[in-house]
Amino acid sequence: MPMLPSFLILLSVIDAVSPKKDGSLSELLSAEESRLAKLGAECPLQKLQRKTVDSLRLKEEHSDKTLACIVRFLKDNPSDGPFLTALGTVFEHKGKKFASQANTVFKQAVKISGKFPSYIKDWHVIGPFVIGKTEFDGDPLEAVGGIHNVSRFRLESGVSYPSELLPHGKVQWIHTKQTAADQAVRVAPKVNWNDLVSSLGSLGITEWQGWAVGELLINQDDVTLLVQCLGVSTVFIDGVPLTGDVYHRERFWFAAGLARGVHLVTVKLRTKVQALFQCSFKAPPKEGFEVLEPQFQPDLYDGFLFSTYLSVPVTNYKSDKWLRITKIAVKDQSLGESLTAELFHNKFQVAPGQTRPIIVKLGSQNNQISTHCKDVDFSLVVKTSEGQSTLPLTLRCRKKRESFLFTFLDHDGSVQHGAAIEPIRSCLGGVCPVLLTLHGTTVPPQNQADSYKRMVDGDFKFGVKGMWVLAPTRHGAHNWEGPGALTAMASLEALADLTRQHQWISNKADSAHVLFEGHSMGGHGAWHLATHYPDRAVGLAALAGWIKKEEYGDSNLFFRHDVATSHTDPAVKAVMEACIAENDADRHVSNLWKIPVLCRIGGNDRTVHPFFSRRMYRLLEEENIDVTYTELEGLEHWWWDTWETNDGGAVNDKQMRGFAEKCLSALANGGSRSVDEESCTSDGCGDSGESGAQMWQAPKHTVTGVTELVTVNPAFGEGLRGVRILQQTVPLRTSKIKINVTADKVYLTTSNVQRFTISEPPNRPVQWLDKVVTVDGLFQVRKEDLELVLSSDPAHFCKTEGSWRLCAEDVHRENRRGPLTLGPARRIAENSFLIITGTRGTSEMTRNIQAYAVYIANLFLLTSDAYSPVVKDVDVTPEQIDGAVHLGECVFKDPSTGILTLAPNGPHNLAMIVMGNSIHGLANVISLATPTIPPMTRSP
């Protein structure tokens, strides 16, 4: 500290020696060399080689000794563009007194290298290091100051860092080149992967982490640059994150505002065996924004507008200006009834650097747009505060009995889509159950729906008797858990609503009577949804499904090879595991009581081994669930021909068709029966003479018996036999209610339950009002209390001081945690949400906070097509925020400390607070949003 005032005085007395305004570069270099000599600043290098000068620059970028070396090097190499930019950066750092020198140097750099490059030629890579499968594993380089410190020594010979993946436990920097903007960089560490896999017995060890480091040379002041990095989730420019294009969607570019100079670009590598990434840069269009083609669009069905929502991505390429969408319109329609368009939820502007969908609602005075079912072309005009853009679109027309795509508003306010096929044959009363079929990885929804076909008299016949086929989708690696599960249920409600709205649809969809089916990842999804929405289920067919992602192959190992295993307290690990336990299908098998289950897989399936289906079969048998297990010899993961050519294959052969029919007929009889392939004919299995109209009717009498509702997290699902747990005594611990229904009584026995409610289920009736209900052998429910709970949403049963009673108020009252406000933190994105960026503090701080907000919003878009508005804190007024966050007397002073916590946002909503003791602390929290597990990258 005593040296600091002297240093400041020195700067104040030694002035810059300015070259002539029209001076050449050589004159500037000579003048600067003379100025440095007067200061006694000499270059310490004996040999002025490019690498040695560059290495010194990285370690001591702004020292006068480094400047002396750069000047001497450039006197011998005046056309070295990168060193000209480096010299200009040093002058820029010295302030206004050296502005003239900086201008001269950057002007020369533009002549040699251009204003900016289209790609980075030289990359330096450090890695591989071990990494776990979860999103919150650590970075070993943080122990030595993190990548920003480590990268300063990337040109030093002999520098190494510990890694258990290589002999002698050391890893060194490697140099690699990108040869063109459209060429990927390949990183293949020389590791004996076979030895590691064989010795450790895990393919998971082949996944590794590392960093790629390069420099972006900008020679024009205050430039806005568009950045696209394929194959990675995040790229950092000077430590500020930009969203990468991990899925190679290749249509998204993200804006960065950069001053002239050398900018450090760091790319976090997360890969298996070898890494491929490709970063490129370009100038934005002069308009400063772009309207992109939708990822998906609704079809016309038989010429009619079945659904109306479009999700149109708009990118704001301005780095410092917000974009306002002012108006949209339809023009140049090719044929048919005139379409209209209006903005839906147009409350928020598009933040600088953000790509965000605008939601467009199409309409028409007459729902029948095309009388002869022809495709309709039109243009969508999008007007903004920066100008307008025209987007050509086409509505495809699909004929009756063909699959068609429709769009709907999802649980989080985004627009999603699914495919549907009308029932073969009509349904009783014009209302049909729904076969909800969930696809496997990368399978589009229309392909999934069209799998329900078979050859009849030389033509393919699509669909299922007496049921709608519904195949929803959601981009991303949700595994039909979390957002994926909620999207599936939202599509179910949307299909029911849309069919009710349209008089020209004769067979309406019934969202309360569902046959859950799925294949591969969708097989897990079918287990997951049926065990959490059992009262809707008329049946369950899980095909080649796994049980929990953490035990499926090596894709999602939980705390196996993680860096964090050496640092995480067992109690913290238990909390993390509790946060995902709701997704374990095997924990919830008792919820499938009285639901017919078909568990089927190819005997030669090595994508999802039969082991998982066999385990579920054992568990279901132990619970006396009515299950049929079929392991088809000689068949693998997917097939089109089971017993005959084009007989329906994996999802629609005679056994599958017969199972669907028996689910409905068994429900009508109040029971269920197993399905054996020996009883199947070419038309199906069982009573083939039943018509669709005769097949479907719900039972009216009480279905008696004993079962047990199992719930890990009351935030997800609906309950069993009308019984739903609202609150647990100990959160995220298994809760159970044993339900014994007799002809005139219901006995409920609870475990770890604080609040619960009841309703009349749509399937397997209880007829609660005709029963005497007793809870835990002591509390007998009065009939008037039972009537109140059955007729009123807020009313429920609660335990106070060990005794049960009626509670008439809302479970969420007074900030109590109920299904709508329970954790874990990811549930913040399971409803419509905003990302609010703070505006108080220095300009640099608010700029960084806004960059983090845009980064998270763009991540949500790229990983799950989410609708994530970013707003300033001064532009939004929360409806109500009751309560505050307190940590007692604990004080956290470390500048690197960050906080992420849920907080109440009114009685029925949540807020997530993300903050830090410093920008570094905030960055540490934001890093938790970085998705991992390539290519199965989940939402933040």
C-alpha cells in the first residue's frame, strides 16, 4: 500500500509523448520506445520470438516492460495484426492521454486484419478433467484461481494441472486451430479410455470437462458482434456468458457489445471422449433485429383452423437498446377464408441480445379456411420500434383420418405442439378417451402418432378404435419429467378444450379417461404420468421404458465420478437426491391399483435392456397390480413388424390394439383383465365384436379394495382414488395414505401427511358421500364436512397438534407451503415466469446483471423453446410479495458468495431470488443454470 501514492504521482508527472497527428506507425513505435526508455522500462526478453512476447503479454498485459517488448517486436514485424491489436489494447487501458496512439494503432490493425474476424484461428485447450453427470459439479481449475487465471499461463512450457484421467496425474495445454468459420474444432485427448472403462466398470468415466481459450481481436470501437458457438452450452467473452447452441440448431445468433481491443473468449467443454465445437462471428443486419421462422406450426385439419397459436422467435441484435413489438398483420394470403393475426401477451419488450418468441394468435370469421383442403400460403408482417419484417409462412392442410399438428399454450406460457389422430369409429355420446403416447429421444410428434398404423387391404389405416391418439412433444432433454410431464398433461387438456370448441369435430376428447403409452424415453414417461395421475388412467402400456434416469446406462450417474463427491456433505447429497426422487417410477407402483398394465420389450433390446421392464414387472406383481409382461424374442428396441408385415409393429400390433380395447371394456365392467397374445386375432385381442360405441362407458358402482397412495412431492400429480396429499410433515420424504374402501366405509391411514383433500375420481368410483370416512382410526369425518371438501377447492383436512380436523381456508394461506409453492427451485419455471434484472448500482454492475438475465432467458429458449421475458425491476410491479428471507444471525462475507433461494410471491406463486456479494458471487450462482449432460441438455 505505501507504494500506491508514489505510483499515482509518477503517472501525474510523466506525460505521454504524442506522435504527430499524421504520423506513421513507425514514428509512433519510435516515439513510444523513446518514452519507455526514459522511464527505465526495458524488455526483459533475450530473444523476441512471437511466442515469448505473447506469453509475457498474457501474464503482465499492462506493464511497461511488456509494452516495451511489444513495441520492439512490432518494429521488426509491423504487419502482425494480432500484436497491433494487443498494442492498441495497452494504449486504450492507459486512458485518454494515449487515445491518439490507440487510434493510430487500431487504424493500422484494421488495414491488416479487418474490423473483426469471422472466427478465432488459434485455440488453446486444457483438459480433460473428470466431471459428474449432474448440473452442479465443480471445476478443478477453481482450486488454482479458475480459467481466467490459468489461461494467463497457456503459452508457458511445462505448466500442468492435476487430472486423474491421465498417466502421472497431470494434464497440459494443447494448441489447436480452427481453419474456417464453418469448420469445427476437434479436441481428442490422448486418454486410454478403454482401460478406464474396463477398470472402473463405467462408461460414465468417458465424459470429461475442460476449457478452450482463444482471443477475439476487435479493431473498431463499440462494435456489436453476433456470436454463434455450436456444440457447447455457454461461451464467455471477458467472463460474461453468452448462450451457446448445444443442439446445433444453427439459426440463433447472440449479440455482444464490445469495445476495441483483445477480448478473452473461454468455452467450457463438456463432452464424451472427444469434443467438437465451432464458434463464428458476424455483423448484425442493419435493422438490428430479425424475425425467425417458427420451429413448428399448426396444421389445417380438413380445411379447418383447429388451433391458432404461433410461436415466432424475434432476435434483438442491439447490445444496448430494447426492442418493442408494435403490431402484426397478415398479407398476401394465397387462398381461402381471410386469416387475421393478433399479438398475445405483448406486455414485454425484447431485451438487448435476447431471442424471444412472440405469441401470435391466428383467427378467421369462418373456421373453414380451405374448402378443398389445400395448403395456404401467407406472409406475417411484424412491426417493431426498429422497423418491420415480413415472414412467409404456410399452413399445411391434413385430411380426415390423417395425423395433424396442433399448437397450445403450455404450463409455462410458451406455445408447444403435438400431433393427433381422430378415433376409428365413433364413441358413446360423442366423447372419447385419449391414448396419450409419449415419444422416445429425437422422435417428432407426427412420427410418433403415425406409428399407430397398420396395413389393411393394401392401405395403411391410422389411429385407434374408440380413442383419440395424442402425441405431444417438448424440445429438450426433459425425459418426460418436470416440464416434459407438464407439457404432456397440458396437451391433453388442450385437445379436450379444442375438440369441445369446434362443432365440426363430432368426437370430443375426454382428458379424464386416458390410456398412457410410451416407448423408450416415452416408456419412462408413461410410467411417470400414470403413477402420478392414476385417477385419469384407464390403462398403461410402457414399452421399452426405463425406471429412473440415474440408473439408465451411464447417461445420468448420480455422484459416481463427480468432482463434488470429495466435497459434498452427505446431508446435502441427500437433499439433492430428494429433489429428484419424485421421478422414480418404482417408488410409486402402488398408485397403479386396478389399472391394467402392459409392460413390453424386445428380448434383444440393448438400447434399454429388458432388466428395467423385468424389475417393474416384479414390483407390480408384489403389489398385486394387474400386469401383463411380454418379452418378444428376437426383436430389438424398435420394429415395424411383430408377427406379420406391417401389422402395427412396436406400438400398434394386435396385442397393443387388443390391450387398448380391453382397457376400455374392463373399465366398463369395473375391473381389469390381463392380455395374452395367444388370445389375439388379426383384428385385435378379446371381444372383437364390440363396437366403439358399446365399448366405452364408465362404471357407476363403487370399486372396493385396499390400496396405498405414495407421494414424494405433492407439487406434482393429482392423487389416487380422489385422495391427494397437499402438505407433508417432513418435506420431500415419502408420504403415504392407505385407502381401504368397503361397501359403506372408507378407512384412511396416513404417514408423513400434514394436509390432504379428497374428490370423486373419474374412474373407479368411491362415492364418498355414501361412505363413513375415518382417518387414522380416530377422526371420523362428519358428512357436512365431507360435502364441503368435495364441493370447495380451499377446504381440506389438516392435522393440528396431532389431531385431524376440517380446514376451510386455502392451504397456501399465510405463506404456508402447498402444491403451488413447494420446491425444489426448478419449479419456478413450471408456471409463466419473468426474469427481472436489477437496475440499481454502477453502470458496469447493471450491465453485467442484464447480461446474466439475457443469458438465462436464451438458455431457456434453446433448451426447451420456453417463453422467458426479461424486464427491468423498475418496469414491473409484483402483484404481492408477502414475507422476506431471513438467515438468522448467519453472516456470509466472502465476495464469491452467491445466493439462490425461493421466496413467496403472493399466496399462490413463487419468486426466485438470485444475488451475490459481488459480481463474482452472482456469476457463481448463474453458473448453476448452465445445462450439461450432452447431448441430453436440460433447461436451466
